[in-house]
Amino acid sequence: MDIKQIQSFLEECKRLLWEKFWTVESHTEDVLWSFTKLTEEVGELAEQINKRRGRQSAYKWSFSQEDLEDEIADVIFAASMLAVDFWVDLETLLKRKKWKIETKLK
């Protein structure tokens, strides 16, 4: 799957989620919901990292690589959905970021 296909997939997901679940009445509310979802997913990723390091409470489930990977995917998905909220072209964004990193490393 290339970046353009991912962008189309995300836009379709956003449309389907909007139709099925969301009742927000403004773009601002939509963005706030997406941002809140992103922070929730980052928290869940942090929990998985703590489990891997053995620093999670004993009552929590044990670490699994698959759960960690799922949380990373959730963070990427949630961040990408936020980009969709702001009509950001992911391919352009990622190319620009790659260029900035390459420039700093030279």
C-alpha cells in the first residue's frame, strides 16, 4: 500500500466513522475528538512500553509484542486521522519531513 492509497483509506475511514458514530456539529469539535483519541492511544502505547520494561502494576496484563505493535498502529492511525481533519496530504508531509531529517543528518 503506497501513501496515496493510505490517504484514501484514511479519508474513507473518516467518512464511515462520521456516518456511524459521530454527532459533532463543527470541524473544531471533530478536531478535538481526533486529538483526544490520539492522546488516548499514546497513553495506551505508554502502558505497553511500561509493561515491556516491567514497570506496570502487577494487576495489569503481561506484555506482548503483538499488543505493543497494535498500539503503535493505533497511534499512527490516530495521528493520520488528525491529519485528515486538517486536509493534510500525507505524502507531501512525509516527504518534507524526510527531507528535513536528511538535511539535519548531513
